[in-house]
Amino acid sequence: MLIYIILLVVLAFLLFFAEAFVLTGVGFAGILATICLVVADVLVYFDYGFWPAALSVLVSILLVLGFFWWLGNSKTMDKVSLHTTIDSTSATTAQLSVKVGDKGKALTRLALIGNAEINGAVVEVKSSGEFLDPGTPVVVVRVLEALITVAKDTEES
């Protein structure tokens, strides 16, 4: 029975390693690894009694914590980590050209979000709070990259 206990512990650490480097974010391998360790500890209890099982649980916990401590403090994760910065935006050139104060008209009903024509370009806009019907004159009150907030243009109504 000792060989099964050793195989389960080795399998558990292989699964923890796979979880950390191959299947990151899935969780399946980590759950299986935990199950392997628990089964190994239960086998120790049935074969050797309470105190060896208690020691086995303590050693299992310390080994798992040690593995994750090593993983967090070694240069290994730095070598496999992504070190680039995303500096692009999902905004179109039409959205980027819109400035606060630009005027246009709603093309669709702005039930908070819809389309408007501003500076001759059709862009997706968000109403500042009220619902606006198609054809309503609008003015841009806020621009945050792809999010353009408009309000009813009271000067043209």
C-alpha cells in the first residue's frame, strides 16, 4: 500500500505543477491534486493509524504551501509571465475624433445607448440620463475613449 501512497503524492505534485504552468486558470488539475493528497492521507490513516496520518496531513499541507511559496518567490514565474503593456484602444477613428461640445443628432432611440451622427460620422453614444428619440439634436458632454456621452441640445430645440 505504501507504493500507492507515494504514487498519489507524486501525482498530486505533478498535477499542481501542471496547474501552475500548463492549465493555469482552469482549476481542474488543482482539484485533482488536492483529491490525490487527501486520498493518500486517508490511506495512511487506514494502514498506519491516527498519528502517522496526522503527520502525513501536516507534511502534505507544508509541502503544498512550500510549493506555492517557491512558485511565488522564484524567478520561474517571471520567465513565463507576459511583460507587455496594452496601449491600444477599441475606439474607432470616428469615436476618437469626437470632442466635448460637438453637436449632432440621434439616429436611433437613445434608451441610454444608441447611435448618433456627430461631425458627419455615425458613432455609438450613451445618453446622459434621459431617453432621446431619433432625430433629437444632441451635444457631446463627455468623451472617454470609446464612450461618448451626449445630452439633449437645448439650444437647437
